[in-house]
Amino acid sequence: MKRALAVVLLLAGVARADDPVAGDRKVAEEHYAIGAKAYKAQNFAAAAEQFDAAYQALPVPELAFSAAQAYRRQYKVDGQLANARRAAELYKVYLDQVKRGKRVRDAADSLVDLERDLARATPEPVAVPVPVAPRIVTTIVVSPSLESEAMGSMMSEISDAPADAQIEIHSTIDGKDVPEFEAIEVEPGPHVVRVEAEGYEPSELKVETIKNGQRTADVVLKPMPARVEIATESDARIHVDGRLASDRPITVPAGKHLFVVSRPGRATVARELDLERGQEVSLQIDLQPTGQRRLARWVTVGAVALGGLSLVSLGAAIYYDGKASDLRNRLETEGNGTADDI
């Protein structure tokens, strides 16, 4: 029985491996990941293209909604009715399959606005398409992301929330400036993709392309640490956020950090710094003696002075005791002495 079950599971695994839907999902996830980053970067044209490609590979309502969002935002940018029409089509697809919850209200409201704009617009002349053989070329898509916002593969309705302050990213292929998230035509063979952003470590990636194929250059930029140099007494201890720092200069991620400098017998000094990526800071921290330290010093001085006075008194006592002994001996041997002897 166990052997038969194992055979069934094996066959099921083979079937899943050969399932074209699994391959389509992988393609869709790749396009979705690029589209999500393009959408966050406010490149709605590239986002619409990538989301639509993901929807073509895997026609699920979540991808239809995301593509509609990008087309609608691009329509707001360029006013092209073609973008408004495609957005409306995809919102209808979403609403036909999703009846409640999720992003139904957003889709319905956006669809009403788009249909109103389309009804008011002057119809564009419809050109008769001329059959053209598809042009197949070799391309690279530069898809950068910041380490703090690297995205997973979960595909869902893209959020229409206001974007955070954008960080300008600069991308090149073989030294030539290129836009991110768009297919750039290249010659088959090796290429060097370089991506830079202020406050992040630059990254280079070698990409090998094949004829008529497309490669995606996924580049994750790592934030540069802040560096803090603290000049203080050589035997002082420095703690950062409660941990002893051993390296000099001290490197920490951007953000707020608490630096504490201490040494026995010295007053502890604390500094809170709000640091930016790649920032370099130098601090001079002079440690002052504590009250106990000053008191101990005066006690020591007093003890030394008192000890010195005691020694002087002891010496005087010994001297006069010796003199008294001599006088006593003389009186015993010579008789009564004079007043000068006393």
C-alpha cells in the first residue's frame, strides 16, 4: 500500500513539474516583481507594461487590478485615452470575478471616473492596423531595488497609497545611461549593468544575453553605514545602543543611536545622534572627574599630611626622650645638676 502511494505521489509531482500553469506563474511573478518596483518608482508606463504581461501569463483578478491601477495612473500623467480604455477593461475583469471585499470599492470608483472621462472625450480616429511581423530583439531590463524594500514574490492587488519620498537611482548598461524597468535593446553577449543611488553602495552585475532573449538584471542596493569617530581618553569604554563598541571608527546603520562614553572615576557622557546613510561624524568627548574622585583625592592628601605630622611628632618625642634619659644618667652618677641641665 505504501509503495503504491509513493508511486502516486511521484506521478503527481511529475505532473506538477510539467504543468504549464506552474511555468506561467513563474513568468507572471517575474513580471509582477518588476512592475511593483516600477510602480513604487512612479514609472507607471513601465509598471503597466509589466503588470499586463504578468496578467497575460496568468490571468487572475489580482493581476488585472494591478495593471488597471498602473494604466489609470499613466492616463493621469499623459492623458492618452488608450490607457484609460485599457484600465477600464481590466477593472471590469476584476469586478466580474471579485464581488466583495478586497479592492472592489476602489475598482468600482475608478471605473466610474474612467467611463465618465471616456464618454466626454472626443472619439479618437481608429486606424486600421497594418500587419507587421513582430520584431524580436535582445533586451535587458534593469530592475533595481533598495535592500530595505526588497519585495517578495507574493502577487496581490497593487496598493494605490501615496508613495514615500523617492530616492533617485542611476542605471547604466556598458556605461550608457538607461531607464529602469524598461526593456533596453542590446547586442547578444556579455554586458555590465551598474546601479547607483545616493547613500547606497554602488552595485555592478555582469549579464550574459542570448540572441532574441530578454534578461532581467535584479540589482539590490545596500545602504551605506554611518561612521562615527569619537576622540576621548584611551582607556574609556564606548557603548552604542547598549553594546560595547570595539571597532574604530564606529559604523552603524542610518537612524538614531545612543553613544555612551564611560571610565571609572569619570562622569559618564551620553550623546544621541540621528545619522544618515553614509554620514561621517567626529566627536570630541572630554570626561570630567566625578565628585567621589575629588573627595578621594582630598582624603588622600589629608592622610599624607596627617601621616607626615605624626612622623614629626614621633621624631620629636624620641629626641626629647633620649635627652631626658641622658640627664637622668648624669644625675645618678654626678649628683644634683644645675638648672641649665634640666
